[in-house]
Amino acid sequence: MSIEIVPFVDSGLGNSSYLVGLPDRRAMVIDPLRSHSRYLRESERRGWNVIAAVESHLHADFISGGRELQAGGSTLYAPAGSRLAFDHHAMEPGAEVDLGGLTLAALPTPGHTPEHLSYLLSDGGQPLALFSGGSLLVGSVARTDLISPEQTEDLTRSMYRSLRAVLAPLPDELAVYPTHGAGSFCTVGVTTERVTTLGAERAHNPYLQIDDEDEFVKLLLGGLGSYPTYYRHLRERNRQGPRVYGETPPALKELTVEDFDRIRGEGAAVVDVRSVAAWASGHVPSSLSIRFRDSFASWLGWLVDIDAPLIFVTEPDQDRAALAARCLDIGYENLAGELAGGIEAWSAAGRPVSSTPTASIGEHDGGHLVDVRQASEWRAGHIPGVVHAELGSLQAASLPHGPVAIHCGQGERAATAASLLEQAGRSNVTILSGGPDDWVKTTNGLLEVG
């Protein structure tokens, strides 16, 4: 019996969800995101009816869309160990669901989370696809340290056993569809490929080459980096049951300068989503610069309190609906609105406007050079003598006194860092465009590694 699998890749969060066409023009969605209308539109286009949403685990990096699909009539299947606080079909390890001639079997694969299940879709005993969620990934496995430090080693050992005891009997040719992939902070060094086979992973995945459990633990825990702070909140929000919005999430309200300033004064976070150049040339004082791009949600979730009211400064051609959807996807629901007329209206009303100097990395000629990339990027190659401070844990007090020039890879994270330093009262900050590779090209210098 044939099936059709349509992947939906969210490059910003680094995850994949899957719309699976089943017999009789029915369909199910594996690990749906909150912005669920994408699955419904594609199903309608193909003449399918979505009858099921399937969760592999409680997600820490996005709000699940399972409850949204459930509200539209789909059955929600989730691991029994998730202990969801709302109605659903609880899947115990080993449970099976009849999908009109096909069988969906729940395989216990704890490790990434304690309750984690992978799902094997079969036709009469013939395996068709493995939806591995956050267990086996392309070239890697999902990280095991997101629950608590006390559980990390036990979960890592569970991951080792899951891969060998549960997945080992499955055939080499079986297609594997992971949820987490490149760009996700839930992963440990994956490739850019999104799907794989068990045979390919057995041949090339370093975590499947280790036959010693202690060595596996050492390798996995030695490759973990930092992750966004909002991860601490989403597992419980998904367990309790996120708010259901339906197919039309709320739009951003336009705020007058007076209302914007009042809400700002009441403690709202001012997030400027314009380009680096636009923010640098003129911005609301102490606003946070996070250009709206694929990785916007991750940095919002890293740097802004999840319950803070959010007010935005935008550019005329930016997609406000997409901006609101990105916030909702990671549980940021207190969207107070955007500044009507943008920075021009703010300036025309006589309100103060700040600016920040910019330069290319090859033009840098003074002050301490600060690299705000991730530790893994730093180790791969950095400018000699540069100060390293990851953006997610940047502390103004820990940087050298005096002028600083900040760089990342392109300039977006550098602008975010500059805005954080401005909030902390630092002056003499310059945003550098480009990264270490650009520095090499303009100076003929050599990068340091490690």
C-alpha cells in the first residue's frame, strides 16, 4: 500500500514536520508546529483529510500544533508519559494504531526526553517509514540535557540503549524521518540533510559506531553547546495545553506614538525587527535589534522574557502576520502591537532617536574586537586576539572597558549584541559587518582554531 510523505522544513527552528498521505485520501501530521494552516492548505490541495496529529515527545523548542489540529477534528496521539492535561489518545510504548490497512507502532526511544516515542509505519508487517522525532537524526542524535542536569546522564544512557535495542532490528533500507535537524538547538552537530536511512546511519553516524556505553556518554555530552532560555518553559506549556487560535491568529495592533511610549514605559520589550542598517542609522533608545529572519524566533526566545509584552518597530514591507506567527510558534503570546508609522513617526513626534556606528570587519581600526558567535563557530576558526562572548550569555560587565567593535558571521547577531550593550549603558560600540572569513580576505591574516 503506497503512502506519500510531504516534509515541512522550518529552517529557523531547524525542525521538520511531516504530512503523511494515507489510504482513502486521509492524512496524519507528525510533530506539527502551532502554525498549522500550512498542513491544512496542502491537504486541501491534494484532496486529503487530516484525521490525526502525532507527537513524538513534549517539545521544548516550539509550541505544538497538535491541539490546533485536534480542535479541527483530528485525533491527537501523544506519548502516555507526556501526561498531557487535556483530552488525547495516550500512546503507551508498543501500542499500535490501525490506519486503514497500515499500522503505526509506538517504539520506546527515551533519551532526548524520558517519554520519547518513535513511530514505525508498516504495511502488513513491511516497514515503510520511521518517524524518529528527537532520537536518531541524520548523522547525529538529539541532545539529552534539556530536562535537568540530574537526569542528563541517565537520559544519555537511555539514548544509547534506545538506538541499539529498539532500532537495531529494523532493516537498512528503512527511510528515517527525524523531527530535529540542522539549525535546531535540540541537536548535536547534524548535517544539512533532513532524511536518511537506517543503513546510511549505521555506516556513517558516529553515535552508531560506538559499542561502549561509557564512550557514547562521553562523546555526546562533550559536544553539547548552549541553548535558548525559552526552552525551560515550553515543555510544561505543551503539557498543560497551549491556547487554540484557529486558522486566523491575532494580527499586530497599530499603536500611536503615545500608546507605544506608554506601553514601553510600563515595561514592554521594544523589539526592532528592521535591517541592521536601518536600526543602526536610527532607533528607539534601548530597543532590542533582532532582524526578522529565519532565526528570529530563537533569538527572541533567548533574550526576551517569555511573558513580557512585546511591541515592535518594523519596516513597511515586512510581513506582520508572519512575525506574529513566529512569536506564537515559540509561546510568545503577549503581542501588544507595533509602532504605527515606524521610526519616522517616532522621530517626527520629537521623540529621542539613537544611532550606532557600523563598519566592515576589514575597516576596524580601534577598540576591542568582540566575537559573539556560538562556541562551536569560535572553535572552528576565530580572529587572533578577539574577545569571545556568546550572544545568548553576553554580559556588558565582562567585556573590556572602552570602545568595542562587535562581529558575528554577517552582522545580525552583532547588531543584537550592540543593542544589548546599549541597554546596559555601554557607549562606543561599533557593529561590524562580515565575519572571520571576510577578515581573512581583507587582511590576509590567519585564523586560530580550537
